[in-house]
Amino acid sequence: MEVLKEKVEEEEEAEREEAAVRAERGEKVVRPMEVRREEAPMTQEMLRDLEKKLSDIEMAIPEKLSTFTKDTIDISKLPLSYQSNTLKEEHLLQVADSFSRQYSHLCPDRVPLFLHPLNECEVPKLVSTTIRPTLMPYPELYNWDSCAQFVSDFLTMVPLLDPLKPPSHLYSPTTVLKYQEGNCFDFSTLLCSMLLGAGYDAYCVNGYGSQDMCQMDLTRDVCPLTVKHQEVVQEEEKVPPKKYAIKPPRDLTSRFQQEQETKKLEEIKAEEERRLREEEERLLREEDKEATQYPSTFLWMISHPESQRRKPDVEKAKTDPLHGLRVHSWVLVLSGKREVPESFFIDPFTARSYSTQDDHFLGIESLWNHKNYWVNMQDCWNCCKDLVFDLGDPVRWEYLLLGTEKSHLSLTEEEEDGLNDDDDVENLGKEDEDKSFDMPPSWVEQIEISPEAFETRCPNGKKVIQYKRAKLEKWAPYLNSNGLVCRLTTYEDLECTKTLEIKEWFQNREDMLELKHIDKSTGLNVDYFKPGHPQALRVHSYKSMQPETDRIMEFYDRARVDGLVKREETSKTMTEYYRGRSDFLSYRHVSFGDRVKKLSLNSAESNPRPIVKITERFARNPEQPADEDVAERVFLISEERIQLRYHCRDDHITASKREFLRRSEVDNKGNKIVMTPDMCISFEVEPMEHTKKLLYQYEAMMRLKNEEKLSRHQAWESELEVLEILKLREEEEEEHRLTISIYDTKRNEKSKEYREAMERVMHEEHLRQVEAQLDYLAPFLAQLPPSEKMTRWQAMRVKDECLSDFKQRLIDKANLIQARFEKETQELQKKQQWYQENQVTLTVEDEDLYLSYCSQAMFRIRILEQRLNRHKELAPLKYLALEEKLYKDPRLVEFMKVFV
């Protein structure tokens, strides 16, 4: 720390000297300007030129700093633990103050400890109690990388007010999550709480970092998504060479020429690097020279407006005057728990992991978790490369509380022998005092992340990160109508003006589109799909969506019946690759010719392209001998020839071949053509008698002609499938529908409609119940004069009419059931009589129909009989119930008292 203090003093002295020189230079320049102003006053034309120059200047307006301060936080609804301290916390603060005073006395050259900053309620809280270990209910937040990425995406970085000092306030993780803003210490506290809850041995670190890391400047870093991972190439097992195998040709390329080309490339690369270094040095010299000529910032901006756009490479050459003094906070994860093999750092701003030897981390003052606080007593002259993270070593790490899980280092035998025995004797009679003090529980409430906030991630659902020659944009799911969640734009230049390629990631698409890669230099578009596409499409590479152009389609072969893996199409050819077919077809190549008819709209359906040649290759069928198992089949349609090549036996070096001259079955006069020996040319490794017969050759040719028709038809179907896929892709790109889970009640329209339909049904059912409870006396009371009061005689008449009407309804219902019962019985008897008369001539189907009808008729008769019997039983009871109800009706009860 003495070195850092001397460095600060030297820099302050240099700044004072530079300010004095700048003041002198400013006096010398201002006086000639005043003289010139007196001698040559500015005209209207000069003012217009000056106004034009000022309008051409492009000023880089800095972004407005966030207003996340203690004044913007609503503390009225915060719990009591935020606004006050318990007795144990007060005791802990006293212990921390005592520890801080002793530390300042013993280490006066060190900066004050970051022990108990104020929280959002202006209450001092120990930093260890601000950590609240919490296991989130989301499986995605169970690993350190996903936790760090969530914190990095969810929060917005707010720089420290003083880059040389820790903040005066440390807010709770719940407040930081609510406002989605915070500095590096807020980031680290939240991330450490989540990692501790997930079972990691994590610590918050107060130290010093590089300028890029403290300011979250990634413009000099390469985007991780642009780094291509090295694929592990699995070495195939070398098949032992056959005894009579043909030796490969010798490699006749000159090694000397290869070495010369390599040297030439290295020289070109070194020359390019040297040129770039010279260009940077020249720009720096010109900048310094012009700065001395134009000390006024106003004149410098007028004369050189292009200087507002500085190149990142030039800025990289400059050194940070505050290097080693910028305060930063990050997270340390020690090895041991969660199977972590080696300790590492996590930068909460970028969610990247770094080795403890990385140059971005320049020193550590202290670190803490939810149980204790440790001060680093090791020298950081070599950054953090020589630090030993054994927190149980009190020489390297001074702890605040004795109650720590980190065990102390055991003493060596020499140290044990050197202990003073007299001190042990003196301390024998003294009782051991328990000076340990447990860390009180965290004052922070339970950290909760709502499903909506977890899904939204980024503030307002969007976040933009600028990298070197790249820009990364992130969106929340369902924020964009096309399902876009991430876009990576790669540029050719450092100013990010010339787009090189674009990668877009999608989620929740109905067409299962996952990634779209657009190469601006070549115009090539590549679409990647997840399993589940209607056409089992996996990858689609194309330059144009017009048919019969260059494109490559890859499929999920297990999801297709034909086992198609890949289809390559050009304007003249179509190549298909298959896997796992029952006919062992693995390759088909179709060559097309020019169309004879030139229509305004040519397509495979209206005007298909003429097929010139079809080449098919087959895998080895182990059930057939190699001499009869076709390896390659070529249909030369324009030449009317068919070529066959068979598989080669393991003990042979050549394979059998056969060629047929395909002719039509009849000539021009209609006469049948007879098979002749010259129509089949064959080469057989081991000739057999049956293959030389004309009958065998004729049958083989007829079979090949049918297979040729089938292959041509399959090629035509492939063309139609390409058109169907292209049409489907155009519709999908226009509509870009998104899938919504049935558990997402807010976005699922079908679930919402079903819920509304159920509510309507319940409402209608309620209305029916209300209607069922309508007044049964209303039709009869309506016949009475409305203004007159009801008399006893009228009440008796209303009762009798109501009972007689109800009795008639019961009788009508019984008659209706009886009529239906008799009708079904008569129809069944007629059907039985018809069956007795035509029983001999009936077929089996007629008998089945008769039995089915009888079964259904008996079922209907039985149901009607049951309904009739039930009606006869319930009718008297219903009549008596209505009569009793009428006697108790409030409108008739006064007149019915006499009859009760």
C-alpha cells in the first residue's frame, strides 16, 4: 500500500504541474486572438461559415447516469429490520468498530475497511449481514453460470460515485431486485446470496480492478458468441489394410514450397502488425501535435470534427492514470463444495469467470460471506497471482469473528517446542473465556423473484451490449411478435458501420425456428430448426426463396418415413442422402435438362423439368451375395441406357458391372421387340450360367424399367416437396405464430376462451335455476282483475284450477310415455314378423342388422317402461306436494285456514 500511496502523490504533483503549464500556454494564445479580433472583425459570411461548421460537428452525448440513489427509494413500506438494529447487531457493530480501530492503528498505510456502510434507511449494517443466502425455486438458477448470467442481465450497472472509494451505502438485495439497478457491490451481494443458497462456497470481494472491468467496457473484448469452439475430432479406428488392396497414390507436393508459403504468410502478417503499430504511433503524434497548436477545446472541435469518433485501437494504447486504484467488487468461489475443482473469480457485471491469476484483478482488500469477514494481509504487488486463499491462515487473512468454519493451520513441531512452558503454568488456573461471537442472522427479507420478472430478465425486456466489432441485443420472451430473443450483429470495421453477419435466436416459435444466420457478404441465409417441424426440417441454407435455386435442406431422418437426411438442390441437379432405409438406398442424384415449353410461370407441378439422369447408390445388404447386391444404379434416360455396379466382395479387388440398352417394347410399326444378347453388356468377376440366359436378362431389364419409373416419380415428388416447404416457410415467416404453454394463463388465449365459456355456462345454468323457481300461480292470478282484492271464492278457484292443470299435465305425460311405449312395441313385433317370413333368404349381414335393431328396440322399450312406472309412482306424490305448497302460499294462506 505504500507503493500505491507514493504513486498517488506523484500523479497529483504531475497534475498540478500540467495545470500550471496549461495556464501559461492559454495566456500566450489568448492575447494574439484578442489582437486579431480587434484588427479583423467577423463578417456575416464568416459567421455563416462558422455556423455551418458547427452544424456539421457530431457530438457524442454521454448517456444520462441512473438516478438510483437513497432519495429515490421508498422506505415507508420496508420492514422494521431495515430501519433499526437489534441488540446483537449493535454489539456486532461495536466489535467491528473496535476491529477497524485496531486495524487502522496497526496498518496506517492501508485504506479504511469497508465494514458497515449505510443501508437504504440510513442505518449502518455489517456487510456480512446484508448477504441473504437463498435458493431460488427455478432449476435454471442452480448452477453458478446461470445465476451470474441472470444477475448480469436483470440489473443495470450504475458506476461508483468515486471510483477510488467504496460506496457509502450498500442496499439490500431485495431493493436492488425491485429497482433493477446497482453498483458492483450490489451486484456481488445479490450474486453471492444466490450462490450460497445454491451450495457454493462464495465470498464478496472488495478490491481493485482494471478500468475496462470497473466501467463494464466490453468494446475491446471479443463477444463469446463469436468464438468458435474447437470440436474434438474423434480418431477413427484404422481398418487393417487388405492384402490385395490398392495402394494410394504418393503425395508429390513439395514440402519446400509449403514451407516457403508458410514463411510468406508469416511475413505478411508481421508486416501488417508493424503497419498497424506505426499507424497508431502516427495518430498519437498527430494528436499531441495538434493539441499543442489548438489548446482551446472549442477551436479543436471546429477544426477536427472527425476526432469525436476515436478508434478503439488508439484508445487501447493509452494507459489508465488510475490503474491499480479503481475500486471494484466481484465474487470469489472457493473449491470444495459443489464439486468445484479450482477456485475462480466471477465478474458480476459480465457473468464471466476468471482465474485467480487473471490480470484484470489488481488487488484485494477484504472479502466476506454471511458468516465472517476477512482482511487480506498479503502483498498484492503482483496483482492476485501470488495470493493464497486459505482463510484459515491468520497470518495471511485476519478474521473479524472467532466463530468461523475455516479451521486454523496446525503448528509445526518446532513451533510447539518453542512455546513458553511458564505461560502455560500461569494460565492453568485461569478459566477459558469464550470470546467467540456468532454472526447474527441477515436483516434482509427473503429474496424472491416472481415468474414474470424471471422471464423478463432484462430491464424493460431489452438489453444491448457492445463488443469489439459486434453488438449483442437481448429481449424477453414474447416481447417481439416473431419470438426474437437475441441478436448478434458482427461488423467488419471497428466503428461498427459495415455489417458482416447477423445471428438471430428465437424461442416459442410454432415452426420450431431456433436460429437464423444471415451472411451479408455472400447473401447466404441459414435457418436452424428444433425437432418438431411439420416437414422434419433441421437446417435450411439458401440465398433466395425462389424455387429451382441453390439451397441445402437437412432433415431429422428419424422423424421421416423415407429416412431423408439431406437434400442439395441447384438449377440443374438435386442430390438426396438417406439413412436407415429398408431398401438400403443411401444416395440419389437427379440431373435435369432444359424445359421444352417456356411458360410464364414454370414449376414442378405445371411444367416439370425433364429428367436426364438418375444416379442411385445403395448400402451393403448382408442378406444378399455381393455379386447380386447393387451398389450403384444409373438411369441414363436421354440415352436409354441403364448401368449397374455391384458391391465388391471382401476377397476381390474389382466388382461386377452390367449395362442394359433400354428400348421400348414395340417398334414404330407396332411389332414387339425381342430381347437380344447385344442389349445387355456385362462384366462378371465370377461368371455364372443363369446370368447369361436371355430370360434372366429380360426379367432384370423389365424390373429395372419399373424401378426407373418409380425413381422418376420419387424425383418428381421431391420437387413438389421442395415447393411445399418453400410455401410453408413463406407463410411461417409472414405469420410467425408463437406457442404458449397451457400453464401460462395470461397469454394462452385458448385457455382464456375456455375459462370464459365455462363462466358463461355457469351463468346460463344459474338463469335456468332462477327460471325453474318461477311463480306457479302467475298464469292463474293474471286472469283476476288487477285492482281488486282477492276473495275467498277466487282463492279457491285459483287453487282448484292450478291443481287440475297440474293433474292434466301429469296425465298427458303418462299418455305420451304410454304411446311411445306402444309404438316401439308394435315396430318390434312387425320386425320380428318380417324376420320370420324372410328368415330363409336373409344373408349374414341382414341377420346382424336385425339383431342389432332388436337389441336397440328392447333397450328403448325397457327405458320407456321404467320411465312410465316411475311416473306412476311419483305423480301422486308431486300432486300432494303441490297441494301442500298451495295451502302454505302467503297469498292463499289467509283463505285456506278454514280448510286446514
